[in-house]
Amino acid sequence: MRVISALSERILRSVALFSLIAFIFIIVAAPALCLQAPIQLPAPQMTGGMPLMQALAQRQTARAFADKPLPMQTLSNLLWAAFGVNRSRDVKTGLGRTAPSAMNKQEVALYVVLADGAYVYEAEQNKLRPVVAGDVRAKVAQGAGAHAAATIIYVADAKLDYAQVDAGFIGQNVYLFAASEGVNAWFYALHGADVAIALKLPEGQKALYGQSVGYRP
Ligand SMILES: Cc1cc2nc3c(=O)[nH]c(=O)nc-3n(C[C@H](O)[C@H](O)[C@H](O)COP(=O)(O)O)c2cc1C
């Protein structure tokens, strides 16, 4: 009788331990493993907006944001203005983009950090490919950028010197779009190593700069 109760006690303990481990996994590990679905952005609107000279007159850095998401259409327009495809495929030069790049390498990747996770902008497909689940905005952005609707992290091969310049062109596109749209934008330096961990960047890829965009508080 004692042997049976000792055995059932051990089974009960094992079941309890297994349930505890399963519970911890569900709460802590599972959300990180389940990536959000890819986002097919609506086609960007390539007409309209503010006249260029007026957008230039209003371009500025503003470091405060309301924690309110941008509509998908605005996000699509923003990313297209930043580094979207503006010319069809050409055998010699490849896709034409809204920003130039050294040797037309089009090397800079735009990691788009939203409240629900981080994505890579796939310009040709006009898609956001998920790379990290959950809100990592505070891990990648400076200051109030942590609650901006969207933070773009400019990522490139760490060995490519020209990538810094390429990122600058894209950043100015974002500033001009923000001025035209009446939202705030802020380009800034990053703690590259921390951001690389938060965004699970592939080996050899470097986070160069961040740029947060969002509604005014
Ligand atoms: C390469 C680069 C790095 C920057 N890094 C930071 C930064 O780390 N923190 C910050 O608050 N602003 C940063 N800025 C924004 C500048 O401070 C800002 O552009 C400058 O003060 C001029 O203001 P304006 O953009 O409103 O004309 C950076 C801008 C550039 C171009």
C-alpha cells in the first residue's frame, strides 16, 4: 500500500512539474517564438502631399510622439517615400528606388518597428516581413521614440562605408514625408549592439541609425 502511494505521489509531482514548465513556456517563451503574420501594405499613394518647397520649409526634427498607430495607408506611403520602388525593373540597373545608393547596391534594409513587433520592409512586394514578435520599441529607440507609431532602423553590412550616406538620403525622404503629412520625425544614433540583439540581426549586419515617426502628442 505504501509503495503504491509513494508511486502515485511521484507521478503527481512529475505531472505538477511538467504543468509548471508548460505554463512558464506558454507565458514566457511561446509569444517570442510565434511571429506575427506578414503585412501586405496597401498600394502607396504616389500623388498628392504638400508641395516640395513647403515640405522643405517645414522639415524639422521633433522628438515627441503620441502612442497612436499610423493607418496602414500612411505607413505604406511613408515607407514608399523612404525607399520604395519608383521605377520598374531594368535589366541593367535593377529596381529604381526613391533614394539613391552607392553603386546602386540598395544595401540599406529598413527594419520597421511597430507596437506589435519588428518587420523588414520588402519594397518590391510592398510587404512587411515579420522578424521579431512583441513590443521592442523601447529596446531600439531613443527617448520618446519608444512610443512612436513607427521606428525605422537603418541596417546594412557593417563593412560598407557608403551605407551611412545611403541611409541619410532615405532619412531625408522620411523627414520630408513627415513634414508633408503633419507628423513628427526624429533621426538619431543608436546603441548598435543592443539593437542588433533586439532585432536579431544576421551576422555582419549593423544597425546604423534609427528614425521614429508618429503623431504629435
Ligand atoms: C547622422 C545624424 C545623427 C543624429 N543623431 C541624433 C541623436 O543621437 N540624438 C538626437 O537627439 N538627434 C540626433 N540627430 C538629429 C539632429 O540633432 C538634428 O537633425 C539637428 O539638431 C538639427 O535639427 P533639425 O533636424 O530640426 O534641423 C541626428 C541627425 C543626424 C543627421
